Amino acid sequence: MADRGGRFITLEGGEGAGKSTQIRLLAEHLRMRGIDVVVTREPGGSTGAELIRKLLVEGPADSWDGPTEALLMFAARRDHLVRTVWPALDHGQWVISDRFADSTRAYQGYGHGVDLPLIETLYRVAVGDFRPDLTLILDLPVETGLARAGRRHGNETRFEQLDVAFHRRVRDGFRQIAAAEPARCVIVDADAPVEGVQARLAEIVAQRLGVG
Ligand code: TMP
């Protein structure tokens, strides 16, 4: 648990899962209940981490090998925590982050084959004992997600250029993470109308964190 006053909620999922829309709607839902919400994202969410993000999401797919990419993700993550997330939680705000460490497990670990124990070692160095209070994993078929993401961006980011097999490993990775940590993670079917997904997320937040 965050144990810093506020609550830390992370949204995870593959490409085109609809995280940004759902985060906006969840933040509105919580604000209507009087909660002070900060919305942020990874990689990014602080000045330094946004600079690292540019290195990560632009350029050819093979710019970095898996372990280098994982190191950059955790460097960005630590800056994001130190500058943005922890201060907000200490002020009693709730933080909703578009992606967090499960993305490194799923993309660099399951997707690129970086050793999962190595990722946990990096986690301890960069993050310590801190964990999200709740992780919502938006799940949908890889083809549907990539088609949605393609429409949104027009041109692809580095990760969207990777093949379908990569994205299938990422999806499977998220499912394995959820199965291993059911107290923290909930899988949500994102291949459904926006309003239905939104209602389900609000219901889970109410059940798990006692709001709404
Ligand atoms: P976004 O498209 O959700 O903004 O995320 C940017 C890309 O970064 C996305 O393709 C997933 C990828 N990513 C990782 O590979 N590992 C990570 O740890 C994070 C946070 C994102």
C-alpha cells in the first residue's frame, strides 16, 4: 500500500486499450466525490522523466536493447516518483498513473525477454517497498488494440512498430502479473463500450478503496 495519505492507482494494458479516456473519466468520477486527484503518466510525469520518455518512444524499434530500455524506464520512474507521485500522496492527493512498473514487467520482461528477477532488482533500487494501492489492467485482443492505436497516432510509436507476437507476449504478461498479485491487480475487459468499462472501473475502486 502507498501508506502516504493519498492513494496510488495505476492503469495498465497493451496498445490502444483506452487508458487515457478511462483515466480522464475515473478522475472526474473521483473529483465529483470530493477527492483531489492528480493524473500522470509513465514514462514521463515529471520534467526529467518526460525528457527520458522522448528517448524511449521516438526513433527506430531497435534503438535500445531490453535491459537498457528497462534501466531507462526505471530512471524515469524514480524521477517521476520523487518529483510528482510521492509529494502528491504526502499531500493526501490521489494519484492515477497511466502505466507504472507492470508495463516494464510486461513489455521489457515478457515482451523483450529481460530477466524478470533483474526487473525486480531494479524495482527495489528505484522504487523500494512502495507499491500501487490498486492496479487496473485493461485487457483486449491485440489486433483490436493495435488498430485503435494506429487510428489515434496516425504514425506509430516505437513500441507499436513491434510485431503482433511481441504484443501477444505483453498481453499474456499482464495476465500473469494479475494472477500472481490478485490483492493489487484487477483485469478489466476493455473490448466493450467506454461507458461500460468506466462503470466497471468505478465499481472496482469503490470495492477496493471504499469510494463511490
Ligand atoms: P503510452 O503509449 O501508453 O504513452 O506508453 C508509451 C510506450 O512505452 C508504450 O508502448 C509502452 C511502453 N512502456 C514500456 O515498454 N515499459 C514501461 O515501463 C512503460 C511505462 C511504458
